[in-house]
Amino acid sequence: MVNLKKNSGVTLQELLIVITVIGFLAAILTMGYISQLKKGRDGRRRSDLEKIKLSFEDYFNDYGCYPTLEQLSVFENCGGDGFRPYLERIPCDPSGSPYKIIVEDSECPSWFAVYTNMEYLQDPDTKSNPCFSGCEVDEKSYNYAISSGNISPSEVAGASEGEGGEGCGSECFVLVEGECNHAKECHPPDQCFTNIPSCRELECCYSGCRVESCGGD
């Protein structure tokens, strides 16, 4: 009697299932690899910003001021040594572009902030940063920043964009006890004025919200 066996070959349906599973696993591995690359680049960004901050604080300890706008031009030269001895090499973003640095427009800056964009947005440190929701600086948005301890990166971003408090005009300044406020803090909108002679007579007034030439009626 002839014993007929069923064909034990792989069917097309089974082959498609195997291919689908392999493709799914490959996608997971690829996504994990890409995430690790992003984390690595973000780690370098954090390290770079901390190096810049430390160099600025060392500079401040020596001179009582942070570097001026003119001195910041050396930071456009990635890998350069124009800020020695405070920095051995000028760090740049992994993308190859310089980090965005803002300092007070003064002969003796009293604050600074450094901006970049992180790629891995699930990192707790990135999510808790003051700029995570976006800090607009020179018409570009940044999601991560560090600054001197006397000001927030988001305040600096607002200053660079000329943003005043609610109800304030385009040349709004904070008035505290009859004088322009030079303290590193913002005050309620009802304390903002544009028609104070003592403010207009000054070349520049600082309000923690913004930096702009005084003037206006």
C-alpha cells in the first residue's frame, strides 16, 4: 500500500509572515540605532555648552565681565583657539555650525546665554530645559540653552526679539521707584512705561524682559 505524505515545503503565506517579522525587527533595530546616534550627538552638545559656560565664568572671574559681542566673533571659527586660555578649542555643534551665543550688548556684559537644538526630545534633561517649547533668537528657534545664573535663556530670547510684557508698547521699559530697572527680573505690565524722561535720557535700559534703546513717548 502506497503511503502518500503531505508536502512539507514552506507556503507563500508562511514566507510572507517570516519576511514581515524580519522587517519589523529590522525597523526596531534601526530606530534604536538612530536614537543612540541622536543621544550621542546631544551628549556632545551638552558637554560643549558646559565647556563654553565654564570658560565664560572663568573669564568673568578674571575681568568682572563676560566676553563682549566683539570678542564672541572667535566662536564662529570651529576648532579655533581664539579664546585661549579659557578654551583650548572652540566647540561647534555636531552639525558643523557654531553655537548661538548671546551676551548683553555692553562694554562689560553681565549675562550670557548659549543656544542649540537637541535631537532626542525624550531626554528628561532636554524636556526640562527652559527653551524646550522654543526660544526664538534672530528668527531661529532653539529647544535647549544654558545661561549665566542671573538670567534665564528664555528671557534673553525675548530680549533679542524685542518682546515686552503684555500691554507694553514697542519701546516699553520697567520703572522701579522712578528709575529704569537694571535688576535681573521682570515686573508686572502695569509698571511698564514709555514716557519716562529719565529712561529716555539714558542710552540703554535693561529690564529682565528685553534690552533696547530707550525712547518713545
